[in-house]
Amino acid sequence: MSATLKSVEDWASIDAMLARNAERFGALPALLGENGLQLSHRQLHAQVALTAQALGAAGIGRGDRVGIALPPGPDLAVAFLAAASCATAAPLNPAYSAGEFESQLRGLPARLMLLLRDDDSAARTAADALGISVMELAPLLQPHGPASGVAQAPGDARVPGDARVPGDARAPGAAGLAASDDVALVLCTSGTTSRAKKVPLSHANLCASARNIAAALQLQAHDISLNAMPLFHIHGLACLLAALSAGGSCVCPGAFDATRFPDWLQRWKPTWFSTVPTVLQALVDVSAQRAVVAPSLRFIRSSSAPLPPALLAAVEAAFRVPVIESYGMTEAAHQMASNPLPPRARKPGSVGIAAGVQVAILDQHGAALACGMVGEVAVRGDNVMRGYEDAPDVNAFCGGWFRTGDQGYVDQDGYVFITGRLKELINRGGEKIAPREIDEALLAHPAVRQAVAFSVPHASLGEDIAAAVVPRFLEHAQPCDEAALRAFLFDRLSAHKVPSRIILVDSLPVGSSGKLQRIGMADRLADRLQVAYDAPASDCEQRVATVIGELLGLPRVGRHDNFFALGGDSLRAAQVMMRLEHALAIELPAALLFRLPTAALLGERLEELLAAREIELLAVQLAALPAHQRPTLVDDARSPAAAER
């Protein structure tokens, strides 16, 4: 750990960190934004203190929930730091509808709402509907030009002094700055469930997380972070705190725009940035159109979602710096594991080694598993929350370990590998399948840009597998249709892991933090998963459709209907092939229907097999005839009567 980090190890709250930075790093830049905005560490602390004082004057104290709905940028960063310093910050997605804001503010419950001056957004509408007072913040960047790093003073020029919380029956929070054990931040996370859970994170949690990230990345006072992650998500907030904890600076640009990112790299010359794989994919796409020149970068960090090895390699090729994959979640104030910086080993596919926490792999009873064994990933450490708020029925801890809900293992070198989410595992007729494995296999195809596998209901198996793919349109690329992609997967996965359906789409849904949304895909693509009836087009197709219909009890089966999507399973697949084998008197492997699950595909293969059999029979007959009779037999085989047979 660096001398810089050691000098600030003892701070126990966000305000204490900012005060120490103001003293040690004074005039060095701390927070940067568009149009030349720059605050030094001293100015940042002064600005945060002014806003915190205004909150206190408005009757807001420690533990009071302060909703924040500001556009991305330095104003949001200052609002978060101020609210966390003297109360409890609850940053919200500014893109919420009024109804969503009402639900969030009621659930917190919020005593005050922070907005930019003259903001007439849905957040104000929701606050007014709930009777929650609004405090307006003057933008750091004034109309006459950049703030030149000067904190907005006096306080009444920054916020109105009469913002109160009328009609609130709850006792106000204690006045003054927050302590280590006070809750600094509340975020909602639903994970893979439909019910949101409130995660309270203390100053101790956030400070530990910031120190852990800074230590893992060897951050120094000269480092500049380009923070394009939203500051209403733990990823963005933790990286902001990590950059500041090292005495470094953090750039908070406006809304993310992949096409502007190369310009941001040139303008601010960051030494690192952290983001999610979907953003990295967008940046790789941009780099294919224009060269990315970023000599200041030391590394790129990826977190919050699995990073496919193929994408990792593409990012490193485009930016020519190492990509550091890490592992984090809201409940642990973000980081739990990280690949180390070079020259230490980085393992593609691994989220790295424990970083500031202890990591264990537990079985279903909570017993620790040996190295290499697959179980549930569990962590414990100073950055891990104490428990969910208002969710006592959620069994998140076991013997002091927080159970992450992720499935994985630790190798002999201590590197953690995540194999999937336990709640996302697909139970296909008793076979437990991690969709992430299918994602990565699809992403290995050169014509696949994005992919997500998901479960669909199945009459006999319980669940079946489908996948959605965003194709990459390249010259001379391999075919990227459903049949070609399934054939590609059969060479890489066991047959029971290959999706029955693969749907090509223009885009995949992502959450506010940029994560691909696996849950709900079956509902989103319900219409696409249904196939319009198309009558069989040949005798072989009709024979296949008839046999499938008889076994599944269906009145009709179209040429493009998928056997497994119709309710078929491996046992019935074997029966289909046995009936066809008996009827056609040819040997058919039972697995053929897995690869060719429609009447059109299987019918075409049957025609090829029947034609091959006819050729073999003709060859045998030719060999048995005298040479002068062979032309006659060939002519007979070519005749219309023979074709009809």
C-alpha cells in the first residue's frame, strides 16, 4: 500500500475523509466536470460543508433520508457527499417517472428532496404530491461561466434557507456531522427478485470500500478517474469515493455517450476508468470507427456484471492497457474481489482475488467447501452491510457470512470464478444450467455482439432454454441465424445446454447501471418465441410433423415449430426418432432431434439420408450386374417412375 493511502487510513466518515484531503491535498484538483468546472480538495470540502450546513438549517439531521434527483455531473457528486455527511443520502435515477419517484420516496421514507434550482421534473411533482419539502441547489457552474473552483457562498446563494419538513411526525435526526456507524447511503436493489430490498450502508462500510478499491488499484494523488457510471448506483459512488480517498481527482461528465468518450479521454487525460461490460462493448464498437488515443490510461476496470473473455481481449486491443475485472455488489458497498494489476497474474473469466474482504464458498447448509468445489460465494468484511432494511425474512447471512446468491468456486491460487446466479439457474428437467455459460459460448461466435440466455416455461421439463442475440454485421462473417448459432453451440456445449430457441434482436434491455436484464426476457420476447403456422412443404416434413403431433397430442405441427418449445423432451425425442427410423427403415441417432428440432430441418436431413441410401443401393446393384446391363439400371433410376417411388 502506498504512503498516500497509509496517511488517510484512519478516517472513519466521508466528512473526515474530505477534511483530511483538504488539509493534505489542498489545491490539487478533486472534482472536474464539463465547461472547465474544477474544484480542488479544499474547495470541494468547503462546498460540501456549505450544503450540509444548509441541510442542517432546514431541520435535517443524522439518519434523516434525503432524496436526490440531479442530472449526472459534479452537482450530483456534491449533493451526495453533503447529504451523506450530515444525514442519509438516497440518490435516485433522474429518469424515473412521477409514479416511480413517489414509490421510492414513500419507501425510504424521505424527509427532503434535493433538486437543481428551477427543476420542474417528475421528481418535483412526486415530492409535491407526497408533501415532501424540496431544497433547490444552485448549479456549481453559473450562467456567467465556470465557477473557477470557487465554492458557492454565502449559503443562501446556494440553497433557500427556509426549506423545512412541515407535517412530519417523526423526530428529526440529531444535528451535526455523521459518525462512523451512521447510515450514509440507502440504495434499493432487487437482484434477481421482483421485490426491491433497501440496503443501508454506513460510513464505515463506504470508507472501507473506498480504501479497498484504492489499495487494489494502487491509486495515488496523481490519478484521475473518469467516472461515467451513474451516481445513483453503488459502482459509480464507490469509484468516486475511491478516487477521492487516494487524494486523486474524479471527472464527472454529463450523461454517458460512447461517441464522445474518445474526446473525454483526450480532454481530461484520465489514468483509469471503471464501467460495465455493456459500456465496454459500446466503446469497442466506437473504436472500430475511430482510433482511440489514450496515452494517459494505466488500466480499465470492469465490474457489476460478468466480463466475457472475448470482450476483455477486444477492449485491451482497442485501448492497449490492461483490463482489471472485479466483483462487487451493493450489499458490500461494491468491491469484494479484484484481479491484481500487472505484473501479477490476471485470469480471464475470473473476478480476481479477495480484495479487503474474506471470501468463502459455502454449501446449501452453510458449510465451507474445499478449493475447486462449486457452491455459493459468501463474504465478510468491514464494507459489508449489517442487513437489509425492512426485509427481516431475507436470509442473507449465515454464521457471519453474507451469502451473495452467486454460484462459483475458488481455484488453488485464490482466484474467484463466478459461474452464475443461483436464482438464475435454469432447471431443465432436473439438469441445473448456468445461463452465463451459454452467454459466453454464444459470444465466442464472431458475428455475435451481445447475448443473453434465459429460461422459458416448459410443460414437462419445467423450464427450457432460450437465448436472445444481437448480431454483429461484418463482411465475410459466419452465418448468424438461429440454425447456424445452434450448430455452433453444439460444438461447444453439451446438448442439454443448447437453447431450443435463439431469437435475433436489435438490442437487449439494460438496467440503469448498464447491466443486461436477464429476468423477464421470456415475457419481453413472448411474441417472438411464438411461431406462426407454416404447413409442411415435403413428404418428409409431413411425416416428421405427423409423428411429433401424435406423440405430443397436437392437432397440427408446422414446419418451423420447435419440438422442445411445443413441450417435447428427451424421452419423447427418442420416441420420435424410433418411429421415424421404423417407418423409413434407416438408422437415426436419437440426438438428431436436438440439433434439428423442427420438421423443416429434420425433414431436410431425412431427405439427404434417404437419397444417400438410394445411392448406396444403386451402387450395390450396379456391382452385381454385368457391365453391359449397368447403363440400363442407371436409366431406370433416373426415370420419373423411379423418382415417384
